[in-house]
Amino acid sequence: MLDLRNVDRARLGNDGLDFASELNAHAAKLEAARDAVQARFASGTDAYLGWMALPQGDVLPEVLRIAERAQGRFDDVVVLGIGGSSLGGLTLVTALQHPYFNLLGRRSAARVHFVDNVDGDVITGLLEVLDPRRTLVNVISKSGTTTETMAAYLSCKAWLSGALGADYKDHIVATTDPEKGILRPLAQREGYETLPVPPTVGGRFSVFSAVGLLPAALGGIDVRALLNGAKRAHDVFAAPASDNDVLKLALVNHLFAERGRNINVFMPYSTRLRFLSDWFAQLWAESLGKHRRGDGERVGTTPVKAVGTTDQHSQVQLYREGPKDKIVTLVKVEQADRAATIPNAEPNEPEMSYLGHKPYQTLMNAELVATAHALAEAGQPNVTLTLPRVDAENLGFLMQLLMLQTAVNGELLNINAFDQPGVELGKVLTYALMGRPGFDERREELQKAGVE
Ligand code: PA5
């Protein structure tokens, strides 16, 4: 699954690693990092490792019940959430539904639309084209207070109640903390269906909680297969370092970061996986960009989201000839769902007909291999993760593997990978600027500093 040939010194000279000896030298440290994460999870002493065994309690049957009830009743689902409360579901739905699902005449599940920004044109534009009688809104916020999500909720509630009167209540499902925040009591008061975001699961690790599972199930995705794939990643994680792709990937990133390669380009060769790059960028940046425990040093590498082949025609120039400050992670898909072959529609044009009769996936993978090699030739280390195909099980596996890798990289960096104090401050200052009750002091501070 993990191809590390293009990090090796044999190919990259001094830009590469002698990976076999590095792995040997670091095996004990990597296994200790893995064991530390597992031990904290098992003992329940870490408040944020709940994502290692999702979904919790009776969430799966609840998700399936709500999805089943929605089937045939709703044509459209509007998911309101931001960051960790949106990107996991968006990744799943985009990757696993028919690529043009929303244009299909006959559909077996609902169209799922993600509202993850406060762009009034987009929110009102979406509501202009939907039918409130046939629309379900899933508002997702762990804290139950996030400005962007609450603003979108207010728009949707006004739209639904304006059109449906008291019946709007049956058109809203709230996914939020089981106890804290204002969304939980509000949902109970209103009588909305609710689902929990476990307190032990941070947003960017929540894809296999109700946060990602409900939008996926409403979109007709096989959530059981997703969860099976996620479980399979733990078998890999448990293996010795010499046979453990999670630990190897973590080591590659760690060693190159130590050598000044502080940009991590994530580039799936698949349009269907384009939002996996967004999801990964958040996971990586928010988990690992921190002050180190002890000396307070600022650590972390910067994720760059890319998609192949599209960004081959824009960013790869920089990766080959720009500063040697990057490590590139490519994702390859072995087999496409459709046996799509390029027709030989111009048999008399040799400059085109060489493509004729070849499967699209062969072309896609040739582009990936060519890029990986061209990068290696230029001294640009890169790794390739291969998925047999884009399906629920494989995607569940890959996403859980990347979360486990991130946790190990957090251990190696000696940081808490599961908090996000840098994001929280921005949220608080927005509340202050927008006049949320309880934030007057902050507002005054900002005014004094000339921030309006
Ligand atoms: O990963 C995170 O913690 C963040 O991206 C949050 O998910 C995001 O800020 C949304 O927060 P909430 O779910 O509380 O609305």
C-alpha cells in the first residue's frame, strides 16, 4: 500500500534517506509512540482519543434509523458545519456517490449539500433552488456555538419555518455535544432529532462519529463498510514497525521535517478524492502546528492540498525546481469503478491515437508514476499510498490510517495533537466583534487596539 522507493538515497542521493537503516534505528521509538497512544486510549486517561473506536454506543443504529426514515421523504439534505464538522462528510459524499449524483434523474438517496462558509450568496442561493417540503437540514457543531454554523442554522430555520409552519421541526437534525453548548438544549426544546458528537472526539477526528456518518448515510453510502475499513487500519497500526505503514509514513514525515522539509503536499490522483486533500490539510495543520511541550518551540509542517493530474499543470513546476522544502504524498487508485476506455476516435492522428483503446485509469496512473519519478529525479522525495479502488471500505481504511499517523507524528513532536488553541482564539474574537453576550471585555480590548 505504501511505496517508499522515492524517498531512498539510492534514488535521490543526498536528498534522500537510507530508509531501511533509519527504520531500524527508529523502530523502538516509533513503537513506543504507538504504544503510548494506545495505552492512553485504553486507560481512558486522554480526553481526546475517542476517535480510535468509533462510533460509540448506539450511534450507528440511530444514524441508520434516521437515514431510513429520510429515504423517499427528502430529496435534499443541507449539512451545516465547518472545519471538522464538515470536511469528513464532504470527503465521503464526494468520493463515494456517483460523480454527478445531483444531476441523476432517478436517485436512490438524497442529494447532500454542504454549507461550510458564511457566504450569504451561496446560502441564500442554495435555499432559492431547494424545496423546503423535501429538504432535511443537519446542523453539526460540537461546541454548538460556532458563528458560521449558527448563522447558517438561523437562515435555514427561518426558511423552513416560514414555509412549513410548526412542521419545520421534523426537517432538522442536530449533531452536537451530548451535554454542553446551546445547540443541545435548543434542539431538545424544539423537539429536533439529535445525535451526539462524543466529548472525547475533536472535530477533525470525528468523521466516523455521527458527524460524518449521518451525511454519508443520508447520501446512500455504506457506512458499515466505512467502519470496517477504519477498523482494518488498526491491524496495520498494531504490527511491528518493520511491517507498519502508519509508523513508516510517520517516520518519513518526521525525518524530512527535521531536515528542513517543512511543507507536506498531499496529492491524490483522483477527482473523487479531491476533498480528501482538504480534510487531510485540516487534520495535519490543526493537529501538528503547535508549541512543543517543555521548550515551547513552534513546530509543525505546512500541508498543501493538491489533486492530480490537475495540479501537475500548475504546482509541479515548483515542486521540481523550487526550494527543497517539501515532501510529497501521492495517492494512487489502482482500479476505477467504470471500465472507461479512451475511444480511438482519430485513428489517423498518431499524436492522439496512441491513447486510443487505453483505459483512463492507465493514463491516470501513468501520470502519477511519471510525476513521482520526475520529482525523484529532481531530488524531491515523495511517497505513494495505493488504494485498490475508491470504495467505502478503502476510504475508511485510508482516513483512519492518516488519523493514526497524525497521532504518532504528534507523539514524535512531543505536542498535544488533539487541541486547537490557535483556532479557538479566532472564534472568541469573532464573538466579541459580532456582539455575542459575555464577550464585552474582549470587544473593548479589540476597540482599544484599533481592531473593528
Ligand atoms: O477540528 C476542529 O476542532 C475544528 O475544525 C472544528 O471542527 C470547527 O471549528 C467547528 O467547530 P464546532 O463543531 O464546535 O462548530
